[in-house]
Amino acid sequence: MTNFTGSNFIAGEPSQLGATTFTSVNPRNKQAGSVAFHNATTEEIHAAVTAAADAFEQSRNFSAARLADFLDTAAAEIIALGDELLQTADMETGLGLPRLTGERGRTIGQLQGFAKLLREGTYVEAIIDTALPDRQPAPRPDIRRMRFAIGPVAVFSASNFPFAFAAAGGDTASAWAAGNPVVVKGHPGHPATSELFALAINRAITATGFPAGWFSLLQGATVEVGQLLVQHPLLQAVGFTGSLRGGRAIYDTAAQRPHPIPVYAEMGSINPVVILPAAITARAEALAEGLAGSATMGSGQFCTNPGIVFVQDSAETQSFIQNYRDKMAARPAGVLLNEQIESGLEHAVAATQARPAIHTLTGGYVVDGDSFAYANTVLQTKGTDFIADPALQTEHFGPVTLFVVCSSSDELVTALQSLHGNLTATIHAEPADLDTAQAYVDVLREKVGRLLWNGFPTGVEVVHAQMHGGPYPATTASSTTSVGYTAIQRFMRPVAFQNTPDALLPDALKNTNPLNIWRIVNEVKTKDAIS
Amino acid sequence: MTNFTGSNFIAGEPSQLGATTFTSVNPRNKQAGSVAFHNATTEEIHAAVTAAADAFEQSRNFSAARLADFLDTAAAEIIALGDELLQTADMETGLGLPRLTGERGRTIGQLQGFAKLLREGTYVEAIIDTALPDRQPAPRPDIRRMRFAIGPVAVFSASNFPFAFAAAGGDTASAWAAGNPVVVKGHPGHPATSELFALAINRAITATGFPAGWFSLLQGATVEVGQLLVQHPLLQAVGFTGSLRGGRAIYDTAAQRPHPIPVYAEMGSINPVVILPAAITARAEALAEGLAGSATMGSGQFCTNPGIVFVQDSAETQSFIQNYRDKMAARPAGVLLNEQIESGLEHAVAATQARPAIHTLTGGYVVDGDSFAYANTVLQTKGTDFIADPALQTEHFGPVTLFVVCSSSDELVTALQSLHGNLTATIHAEPADLDTAQAYVDVLREKVGRLLWNGFPTGVEVVHAQMHGGPYPATTASSTTSVGYTAIQRFMRPVAFQNTPDALLPDALKNTNPLNIWRIVNEVKTKDAIS
């Protein structure tokens, strides 16, 4: 078993210069762990980003194949951590071994998926417009463009996905795949898990001969560590998954830099679900069961948790809501990640309950006991009240469902139009609803990154077509995704070469197309060489 | 001839609610024009953005073909403005008819080029991963993603390109092509030119049946008009071309909104040129002549003006600089756009001259006379002094060249490493220099959006491979371009559809591929239908 040091890991080396420490807390019994983790100091933050910049001097010219080898090796080293990784994360998060096993598979899978993307090679988006020497009134030059890595990237781990959105999660994988060194700010909820990842990643770095500064881990339970990291002049971009408040603070800090940098923050989302009348008629029981499963998955601590459900009023609808309420009340309260999540949820639900015209059907309280826990909660309001009160769009990060009961389909459309940005929206309908559904699709398309049909939003498939993003406040960068393979574009930047000799061009742009990638040459997609 | 009204144009209608007005000034004789242009009021700004949002309710579902028809019609209506457009712009900017004729051609060409891109259709970037119902442990859903328009866009016109970076310039063309209504903040230097564009665009809107709010023109000589526009809650993005100070102010305003929006600001650039020894040996005269032509083009008022030239010290280099100085001194001072540019240039050069170790070889003064003008100016410093003083990277917006004379190629590389972000960099070399040149390419690639070989940076080809951007302070969004056809990506946002019935999918994502576009289906580029 690993002897945890409680260190930061700066370019491969453990470092604990700081005087202040913190411990993780087992959410199942609220007991603090035995290892003191050292908050990163200003010097350590500086050392990590500087080492990343030094590493970039080498890695910026690494081939895609070499980057792919690193990603595969990192995946293998994470697997080699074995059950200790699962057990450590379970102790720190209470998420349970089945869920964590699945999340590990996804985390490994996306590292390997990016490796595959790199080996195919087209991701650099080579576009070539060759010279037209005889064009009048002036010749057209040869211009060739592709994407390159940008330099050191900071990644802020999330609490709720200690593998998939953490030290070697999606943001790190995509930043690495793009060719960038990464400095991870570990989440203070799972510092031992982060340390295990750092050990595995550093083994992969050694094994593949990558520069030591390709990865650093900063531990920190204070706001200052993150703020100082984002302010570092050598940093080029930030990936973040977490709360609206935390994401916005980092966005603001980055925007106020002398040299602003992009912040790809994935923040709050209430993930509206629309259930059309025919769907309730056809499959009320399955819907209630599926929705309750999705709403309580991971104790409701998913950024894609279905937090708000729009229905049209009817006896059938009332019965559906009652059935759902009963199911939620009957399900045991899950373990929450930590005390901050529990108290945050308590305050958020209380604030919603204090709004006019909100009815609590079940739950609405912290569950006393050994664990951090909050009762599965169902709230209800009317369409008109929802439309009138933007505060009802506040995220409740936990197992909470708010039903918005509309008196007509027109009122329901108006309620959807009033929505702020979200990661997802879902429509449940039957073939008979198709004509009606078009209006909902049309409205919801403006509000989200992903629109689901007859499904549940928890579970985000890691594929090329995925779009895990959406308008503010879901993210600060709605034209990009944090899940799926186009995420690599966040951490690359195009450069065009004009009339540059073939010998000086990167391989992706050379006449012979030595990488055999798809390119757009004079407006035609081709793998052909340029003669 | 047009009877100029001095109005704003809000959704097709002239409007002059404001009490304060401004006039344009002919830079050739410093005489104010006779038409009083009304600064847009808060109500007019609100009306323009609201009309744009209303227009978007219709236009968001317009086909690419329909958008293309509008762009072609707008191009035709601009041509139909005839010589009056050229003469009006010349009177307001002093840029001269030949240059303005060329710029009109480019402006028309990019509208038509975007129309062609739309008709081809692949620009929506459709990516489809079909379902795997038998996958274990859970089925994979069908996910299909494409890009959509985002909504009302504000475009800030530049002073130095009254056609190509103005009312119907590149930002407007790309925002329209993406499917977005545009509210233009006209530059106060050429309000009559803007009014002509508004008339032409409104005719195109009427002819094609587009909603009136698809375009509005706000006039304004105050900072407030732009600030209020950027703060409007219904605005989704901003395009800007202008000064670093102006662009940063708009970026800051947008970042501080309750709902931040992206600002695509193209700002300052000094466009470094590296001339290797063999190039001077081989073609000193042609280089000096070409560089002087580029540095004085448009009186030096190009964002791609070559403002700084790195050379290695030698007798040949000294002779080259002397020859360049003589050529610059012999060229008549061109007309500057306006008093602000003249005084800004005077202050910027004076500030540089006040730095230690700067030598003025020629120029460095405002030219007295009827016109706004500044003497062609050549300054010189040493590599070590340049490296030590970041203030020497301040842009001089006008016909000013700073030579940085380095004592060795190592010093030259160090000087290049110290550069901030730029739109372009240029290397002049001979075949004998290829090995040396690789190091310069390698350093400069990190600093710019476009790297030229044996050319001059003024003149930005409107092609698919173009990258007119670069790291801050050249732009606020270095992963995007403001020239060329990938600029359309700035104003679109991907949305993914999960398990959505074919009948509810946009055409670009339907099984039959009715638009016959290139799509990536299960990782393969294809135009085939999905069976």
C-alpha cells in the first residue's frame, strides 16, 4: 500500500514547503483522515507553472504518436494502481466501488480514446490554400494552417468525479492530447486519490521520457492556491469543473490578468426535463422509476442531475408526481461528498422553500447520522410562478427535484423560454407528441449543449459527437465541450504559414502529407499529396 | 446622390432620438462635414438589440441557402452604391480611390465567399456517433452534433478599413453567415460611409424578406454607446477591430456582465520582421523597397504593418538600414485617418524616443499642413536594449519602423523570445539560411497567428487557411480568426442531440443526409446516408 506523503508533486518531486495543512474526511463517518496534506505555497505554484513552461519547450515539438504513447502509458499506470485507487477514492468520497470502477473505466477510456485520435492525426485541422501565381491584380500566396499546443494549462479537479473530472480526467486528457503540460489543482475532498494519480502519472512520464514538468499536482484547501495559479503569467488556459461561484471567481481572475487567458469552466446546471402528457399516459411507472434513479444517482451530485421537471397539469400528472414523490421518499438518502456540499444543499433548498408558491412534497432536510446526507427531496411550483421568479433556477446540488406544473402547453413553452443556460435538456414524448415536441426542441436548443429524447441526462457518453457544455451559467465557454474528443480544440490554437518552404513546414502541412491525414486542400477534403 | 440623414438605423428605420451629434472630418483638409450624426441613445441601443433578438426568432431556422442568398444580395447592393461609396469613404478617410476600390472588392468577395461556404454546407461540422444497443455494460446512445447560430452579435467598425472591417466587413459577414443578426457600432471617423452601407443592407433585407432587425447601425462618437451595447443582456457575442485600449475596455465590460459573452477583439500588433544576413546580401535593395512599401501602405495604418525589424549587425546591415532610412525619408508623408490617430502616433513615438538607447534615424514629428500627417519614421535600438525594455513593444499606429540590431543570432533569438503576441511575423531568408531559420520559425510560431516567409505582412488573403489573430495583445481570442472562412466558427455553438427521432433532427443530422454535406459518422468522413 502507498505511504501517503501529503505532498504537492512539482515536476515529479514531492514538495511540502507550506506550513498549513488539511485532511480529507470520510463522508460515511465524518472522520478525518490521518494524513496531513500541505496547502501549496506561492513558491510551489510558481515552480509548478515554470516547470510546465520549461517542459513545453520540449513537448511542443513532440509528434502526435509520442503524445499518444504517453496517454496510453498513463492509462496503464492508472490501472496498475489497482484496487487501492478505488478504495482510497471510496473512503474520500463515499461514492461506492461499483460507481468508481465504472468511472475509472471511463477515465482510462478517454485517455486511450485521445491516443487513438492523435494516431489518426486529422485533429490538427490542416487547411491548405495553394498559391495562384497568375491571379490578378496580385498573386495569391500559399497559406497553410493547422492547430498547435498552447502551453501550460491549469486544471481544477471536481469533487464529484474524483477520476473522470480530476487529476487525469477529461480536461487533463484533452490538454495533454493537445500537447500541453498540465498543472492540476487537486480537489481538497480527495487529496489521497490525487496523490495516487500523481504517482501513476509520474511513472508514465519517466517511462516515456517526457519532461518532468509535464505534470504537477498542487494540493490546496484554500481559495488562494487556485487564485495564485490562475494569475501566473506563464499559464495559457484553465479547465475547471465545479460550482458556479467557484468557476465565476476563476473566470473573473483570469479576465483581470494583464494577459487574459481563456477559462473553460463547467459550472451549475438544473437540466430541465419536459414530460409530455402522452408519455405519462404511456409509461408513468417507468418514467417515475427512471427519473428517480437519475435524480438520486451519485446522491444527486451529477452536473447533469435532472433538477427540474416541466409537466402539464392533469389528474394523471398529479398521480405521476405523487408516485414519484413516494419513490423518492422510499429511497434511502445517499451519502454526500462532504460537509460543504451538505450545508450548501441545505441552504439552497431552504432558499427555494422561502420563495412564494413553493410546496415541499417530501424531504427538505439534512439527515442526521454518521454520514453526510440529505433527504431525497421533491418540490413543486406552478408554471406562472416559475416564470415570474428567476431564483427558482438556482441549482440544488443533490437529490432534489422541482416539478413545474403548467396549466397549458403555451405556458410550458413560456417557462422553457425563461430558462437560463444548461448542460442538458430532456424531452419525454410519444410518437403522438411529435408535432408538439418540435416547439420544445426549438426552444430548448437555445438553452443547452445536449438535448435528449426519452432518456435521462446523467451519464455523458465519451464520443466524438458529445457536447458537454452550454450557455452561461452552465459554462463560461459555450462553444466548446469538456467531454468527448472535440474537447482537444480548447487547448490548441491555429497558426498559418505563408509561402513557407516545405522543409520548414510541420509534417501535417508538407506537400507529401507524410502523416496521411485528412486535409482541406483548395476547399476539397483529401489525403492526397500536393503536387 | 444620397441625402445623408445623420441617423442611426434601427431595424430598417432611421432614428435620431439623441440630442448630441458629431461630424466626420476630411483628413486631407481637416474640414468638418456638413451632416450632423446623432449619437445613439440608450433607448436606441436597446431597440436595436431587441429587434435583433426578435429577428433571430425567425432567422435561427433559416436554411444555409437562404442565408447565402442574403449575403449575395447584400454584396450586390453594396456594388450598386457605385462610386458614391468610394468617394464618400475617401472624403472621410483619405485612403484614396485605388485602395478603396480594392478594399470594396475584398469586402464583396468575402460576403460571396461565405455564401459559397454556406451552399456547400459542411461548415456546420456535423458529427454523428450512432447507437450501439448491444454494448456492455450499457447501450451506447445515438449522439449527433452540429453548430448553430448564437443570436445577436455586436460588431465594432475599425477606422482604417471602412469597408473590410466595418459595417458589412469580415466580422459582420461571418456573424451573418453563421445565422446571427448584427448590430453595428459604426466608427465615428466614417459615419456617412456607414450610412450608405446601412441603406444598401436594408435594401438587401427587404429584397430577401429577412426580418428588419437582422441589421441595425448605431452611430456614436462616445465611449458610452459601445459600453451600453456590450452590456445589453440579449447580446451574445462581440466582434471588434481597433486599438488595444478600446478592445480591452470592451473585453473587460463583457467579462463583467452578469452573463459574460465572448469578445473577439483584434487589437494592436507590431508584426516583427526578421531579416537574415544572407537575405540582405542577396537582395538588399528589393528588401528595402518592399519593406518601405509595406510600412507606408495606407500611411502605415494597417494592423499588419511591419513595425519592428530584427537584423544582425554588420557593415552590410548598417548600409541596408541607411538605405531604408533614405527611402522612408524620401517618401511623402501619407494622410492619416483623423486627429486622434495623428496625436496618438505623436505620443506613442515620443514615448518610445524617451526610452534609453533609442535613436531616431528619420522622422519623429507631425507634418504641419492642411492634412493630418506624420513623417515616415525610422528608429533604431540594440537587441540587448530591446530585450530589457518591454515598452519598446508598444505599437506605433502609422508609418514607423523600429530596427532592432542584434549582435548575434543568439541575441536575436532571445529578442524574439521576449516578444508579446502579434498578428504576424515574417522571416526573410535565402536557401543558405534554412538551417538557421528553423530556430526562428520555432520561436515565432508561439507568438503569432500567421508566419510569412520572404513576404510582407500587409495584405491578408481571404481564404480558408487564413489565420488573422494571435496571442494577446494582438487579440483577446487567439484560437479564432477574424479573416478567412473559419471565422464563421466564432459565432456558432455546437449542440448535441441524443436519441432524437429523425423527424425532429435538423437536416444536417438526418439519416439521409439531405444536404449532401461531409459528416463524420462513427469516426469516418463521409457523405453517405446512415442506414
